Amino acid sequence: MAPKALAVIAGVGPGTGASIARRFAKSYSVALLARNPTNYEPLVQEINSNGGQAVGISTDVSDTNSVNSAFEQIAKQYPDTKLAAAIFNPGGGFVRKPFLELTEDDYTTALASQAKGGFTFAQRALPLLLKARESAQHPPTLIFTGATASLKGSANFAAFASAKFALRALAQSLAREFGPQGVHVSHAVIDGVIDIPRTKGFVFEHEDAKLSPDAIADSYWHLHTQPRTTFAFELDLRPYVEKW
Amino acid sequence: MAPKALAVIAGVGPGTGASIARRFAKSYSVALLARNPTNYEPLVQEINSNGGQAVGISTDVSDTNSVNSAFEQIAKQYPDTKLAAAIFNPGGGFVRKPFLELTEDDYTTALASQAKGGFTFAQRALPLLLKARESAQHPPTLIFTGATASLKGSANFAAFASAKFALRALAQSLAREFGPQGVHVSHAVIDGVIDIPRTKGFVFEHEDAKLSPDAIADSYWHLHTQPRTTFAFELDLRPYVEKW
Amino acid sequence: MAPKALAVIAGVGPGTGASIARRFAKSYSVALLARNPTNYEPLVQEINSNGGQAVGISTDVSDTNSVNSAFEQIAKQYPDTKLAAAIFNPGGGFVRKPFLELTEDDYTTALASQAKGGFTFAQRALPLLLKARESAQHPPTLIFTGATASLKGSANFAAFASAKFALRALAQSLAREFGPQGVHVSHAVIDGVIDIPRTKGFVFEHEDAKLSPDAIADSYWHLHTQPRTTFAFELDLRPYVEKW
Amino acid sequence: MAPKALAVIAGVGPGTGASIARRFAKSYSVALLARNPTNYEPLVQEINSNGGQAVGISTDVSDTNSVNSAFEQIAKQYPDTKLAAAIFNPGGGFVRKPFLELTEDDYTTALASQAKGGFTFAQRALPLLLKARESAQHPPTLIFTGATASLKGSANFAAFASAKFALRALAQSLAREFGPQGVHVSHAVIDGVIDIPRTKGFVFEHEDAKLSPDAIADSYWHLHTQPRTTFAFELDLRPYVEKW
């Protein structure tokens, strides 16, 4: 039996990344990248207990060597496996401060986590996605997670918006270069608060006012299953009561 | 047994509209609106033969009385049926001419078919969609079909782009007003040539260079099934080789 | 002595239109179009008293015959005069209502005043602007006035946003078709409350919170004086304290 | 006599930066920042010979210490002078390559030159611009130079577009934070080839197909003179024959 194809998900914590991992693990082996093993360990165990195949790799996406090493480990562990999907869903670099209180480190950390992190991740993933085209059930897919700040540079968001705009530029550029080569590159704008443990305390006037990580994952899976005749590049996801 | 919920699709021909009708007919009764009965008759027959429920109603979306009368007919035929989805996928108003050769009639026909047509359709559909919220399996959904010209006013497209920009404004405005009321309003930007009988002769350098109407329909269905925590407003769909 | 070149300004009331008229009257004869003569009469008198040359023509921009007749009158009155600039600054069609309270008339009036009005105005003005290229001091210029609703379809703005999006599409399309022919087509997004008699009662927390019509006019004049090497298409103007 | 106010222009070579310097030198002392003294020396001499006041400071905008040291030098040389305008017009970081040929250094250099450079420049300039508000003839102004790649991530432009998107996000964020404080922050999208010595050999089908640096400078000056009632944030400048 041919080995299952693989999905790599960078930025796995208790939120969107975990839901994406569970969704893609229904069809693929999954490699879960997060800085802190506590972020992926319970999930790896959960997926493996439920009949899936998961490994976790401690990775700092802002550090090129760390990303390289993660992909080397993947290559060793899954030597004949095709890369079906690569999801860049980084958590780092968020900062909200008046501009004159931002430090240079705030600014460069945001860029390193989101923009440079996306660059390195894409450089490692794209050769594998290109190689997987022939035998793939769905076009090999590279998805980047965006935010409100991907489209709007609000006051106090100079660092995070710079990083998220840059990541979106990267995604657009890759979609235009690799789409015609058969790799589906997408960018999802997540516009609202996600319903994760960290936001449990955020109370809203309306029910259902937080994004469901599972529903986000369903949309990522939908993007992945689109045939090459009909690729979506961008999707904006928000709760029904969100102001935009 | 409760009657099946209903989907109304305006603008049904041999292309996207037909695929949407087939997709939504798997779960719902469908009412298919088109000016010319030859556009819906074979499809109505096909769906009914395959165990679905379809009716066709001859409707000119640019004519308010005609749209009103279609919705009256729907109300009579399906008195207790909930409206699950309304899709505005109009075909009219396309015109490509140097600006000084456009007639006033070209311009107003484009606006009437797309913008005013969308307005009338939404005014009839929204009260029904609001009424269907309680018992609906998925949030009641109103989807508008856009085009490249929804985002870019190209030379020689003054009339069509005006109409498609207007339709997108309508969709945005409705999403912001009715989203918080639990109706999912979306706009799909169809950016490329669709693979339909009329475009069979269009030959491209690459395979698969035309949008698949069935894949477009799958994306519309995906939009429809999103929970209210996680609504997408806009989706851009194009063939992998399309320049954009 | 050669006759002064001409500027035509449609939509002249006590606000932006008047300031544009005064600004362009420093260099050109001006023809001022407004539905109601009380809107242009004092201004015509003021300009003529100050050494300028102005005429007013009662015109309903939503009525094609009325626009045609205005341009015929201009042709008669200024048979040898070159059209240096045409400004479409229409006031009609504004309406803010919950969608289900909008009437068909609200919707079509908005489209007729803004979109179709812009279409007719451009069809009459462009042949004259093209003819004026040779001898013009600055590239002949066609400017459309937009609004916040040109870029965002907000709740309760379905009609006005549809019309303003359509007008922007028209402007884009004309810029792409006539720019390369040497006519400068621009669109100005006026994002905020303008300081005019009608808004005197609007009190804001901060000083200077309303747009200055004279400053808007200065920006229109700046657009007009750009050489063809360096055309701006779009400009967004707002008070320093405006949220956007 | 009060000392003339000051304008600081970062990114001065034989193109746009030089034209901006000449334009602002008509009203202000100018401090010209460029990595290489050969880029500013002839210009400093020219401005000083023509009755203006100019100094050049060798500065690498991608190096925080270098930017800090430039502003220290400015503070020493013009201790009582108010900063009227700061223009960030960086030349570095341009790279056009297939994505898999881009090096990490290509990517981080682009971000450092444009995004981080803009961040550092703004951090030094904004306190001075805020201090200058009271006595300023025009609202103190911070202008960033963008490019086609500020709005569109094209194939082969992943690095440059990331950097230019990030710079635009920075500009937006600063406009929203410092506009309400009376500092005018703008972003100009320069969309086309600029007519400078380096592009003399680029031959186009049409005359005047390159942007005039002097006309760009006139637009920057126009932005600077806008009152706070009527700030433009963004302006797109292109030759009349440019495709967009």
C-alpha cells in the first residue's frame, strides 16, 4: 500500500492549527510544527489514538535553521511520502502599541515570525509540493493564514500589519508564480476573535460571536479540494456579528 | 414528513446556474429562474428524473414585475417551504465596446440586469431567508455571482463594470446589514472563462484553462454550509493559468 | 485674443461644486450645471463680478435630454472654445435606509443620478476633451467625485453605494481607455463631512473636523495640472480626525 | 529672522529624491540622506548655489544606527529648526527573481531597506514633526514612496512586494495614529518607469511613457500643502500610457 500523503502545518497550538491538523489528518499523515512541544504533544497523541498519523516537530518559524531542520526531519521520516498540503499558520509577532513605544525588536520580530517565516516555510515546501503534483488526489496546496491586519493598517498595529501585509504579498506572488505550475496557493483572512482557550474569557453581546476553528479548518480543506480549473486565492472569514 | 427546504437560483442556463441547481437539488427543492424556458426545461426534467424536485419559472430579472411574479408563484407552489438559499447568477448586461460607441441603452440595460435585478431579487428573497432562520440546517444564504469586472473597470467595459461594481456594493451592504441577523450574504468573483457550451470553441494554450461550473457550484455549496460563526463574504475563483 | 478655455462643472451647489467653480474660473470660463438655478445664480454673478466668466445652465444630470441640451447650449455659447476640464460632482441619489425599506425608486434614482448621470456627462464631454488636446495648456481632464460609499458598501447604504461603486467603475474604465489618448481621468474619494451651509449644525469633538471645499478644489486643480507623464487616478481626501 | 523650517529626504539619487529635494528646497532647508555621498553631493552643491540650503548625510536606511546618527547630526546642525516634512523614498531592496532562486538575504535585505528602514525613519521623524505642529505653515508631513508592488504581489516579486506591502501597512497605521494628532502621513504609489539617467535606455512605443520626477515632486509638495481639514492618504501616479 502506498504511504498516505502528508500535510505539514506550521503554527499548531490549541486553536486554528489544531483544528486544521485534525481535519487534514482524516486524509493525510500530518507533521505539526510549533515552537513549544506542549503545543503539539496532546494533539499528536489524540490524532494517533484516533487512527491517524501525526508527528510533532519543535520548530521556530522565525529561525531559518529551525525550519530547515524540521523539513529535513520530515524528509527522513517520510522518505517516499508526497506533500499534499502545507499550511502556514504562525502565531508569533503580534504586538499592539502606540508607534513611538514600539521597539525595533517588536518590529523585526513581527517581520521575522510572519513574513520571513512564511518565506522560509514556502521555500522548503514548494519543491515538495511541485514534486507531488503527478500523483496527488487534489492539487498540492499552500495556504497562508492572514488576519484583519493583512488588509488594514490600523493605529497601534504598525508592526503586526507590516508583517501581515508582507505575508499577503508573499502569498499573492507565489499564487501567481506557482498556480500556473499546478500548486494551489491561497490566503485566508481571519477577521475576528477565534474561539480558543485563550479567548474563553472574551464575552460578547451576541452568541456565536467568535470564529470556530473547526469551521476555519473546513474552509481550508475546501480550498485544498478545489480542482486546478477553479482555484480560490483569497477568502475572508468572520463571525456573523463582526463589524467590517 | 416536513417538506424539503427550497433554493431559488436566478440566471440558469447551460453553465454555472445549471451546476448550482444540480448541487443544491441534492438537498433542496429548487426553483430555477431564467428568461427563456429553453434554458431551464431540460434541467428541470433532468433533476426531477434523478429524484430531485425542480420547477422552472420564466423570469426577466431586469423587470421588477417579472421577479415579483416569480416569487408569488414560488409562494403558492411551496406555501410551507423554508427558503434555504437564494443565488443571483444573472447572465444579462454584458457588453464590451469602446466607450463612445456604447449607447445609453447598453448602459442602462447592464445596470438593470445586474444591479437593479440584484436589488429586486434580494428584496423578495431576504424576508423569506429571515423567516427560515429558526429551522434551517445551515444559515440561510444569499449569494451573488461577480466577475473580473466586479473589481476592475477595464477599457471597453464601462457599462458591464459599472453594473458589476454596483452589484458588489449591494452584496457588501446586505452582508453588513443581514449577516448580524443570521443570513449569510456572499459574493463570488468568477475571474476567467467558464467551461460551458458557448465557450467550447475558446482554445487555450494550457489544459484546464476554463473554470469548471461544477467546481464553482461546490464552492457556493461550501459557502452555504458555513456556520454563522465563520462566514466568508468574498471568494475569488479562477483557473490556475489565469493572469490576474 | 484666443478665447479662454472652458471648464464644465456638473453639480454646483453651495459646497464643493462652488469651490471647484471658483478655482477653475481663475483660469477658464466656467459653465455651471445644476438642477435648480438658485444653486448657481449667485455663484455665476460672483464669478462674473470678480472678472471671471461664468454661465449657469439648469440641468438634471439624471436626464439624458437635459444633459444633451446643456452641452448644446455650451457649444452654441462657446463655439470656438476648447474644453479644458469637465467635473462630475453630482449631488443626487443619496439615501440611507434599512434595505427592506428602500423603494425601487430610491434604488433607480441613485443609479440614474450618479452612474447614468456620469455616463451621459462623460459621453458629451469626452469628444470635446479629445478635441482640445492639441492646444491645451494642461492635459484635458475629467474628474469624478466619489464618496466613502465608493469603496465600502455599508449597512443601510445599498442604493447609494451601488451608485457610487458604479461611478467609480466608470471612472476606472474611462481612465484606462482615454488616459492613453491623452485625457486625464480621475476619481476623488471624499471621505467625510464637507463644511458647507447644510452641515453647519454638525458639531464634532475636534476643530477642523469637516473637509474644506476650497481645499478639495485645490486638489482637483492639482490633478488637472499634472502632465501626462504623471497622472494620478485616485485620491482619497478626509479630515485629519476622520476614522477610516 | 527665524531659521527656515527643514525637510529631510531619505533616498536621494539622480531621480525622484533629487526632484523632491529641489522642490522642497524652494521653501525649506533640506537634509538629504543617501548611502553614497556621490548621490547627494552634486545636488547639495546645486541647491546651495541656487540660494537654497542643503546638507547631505551619508546614511544607510536599513541600518538603525546609521539613521539614528543622521538624525543626531540634523539635531546638532539645525538645533532650533522645525521639521516641516520627512520623505522616505528608499532605493534599496529591489529584486526580481523566480521564488526558488531568491536567497534569504534577498528577502531580508528587501524588508530591511524598505519596511524596517521606514520604521526607523518614522520613529526618528515623528517626534520632530509633532513638535513642529504649532508654528508650521503647513501641517508637518511624512510621505512614503510606494510602487506597483505596494498593491500587487506579482510573480517573481515575492521579496520586493513583501517589503513594499509592509511599508504601505506602516504608512496606513501611522496615518491613522498621527493624522488625528495633526501630522499628515501619505503614501504615493509610483506605478511605472521613472525618467531618470538609469532608465534613459528604456525605449517605449509612446512619447512621455516615463514618469517625470519633477511632476512626482510637485504632487508630494501638493500633499504637503493640504490643510488638516483635507488630507489625502494615497495617490497613484502613472504615465498616461501605463497599463494597470
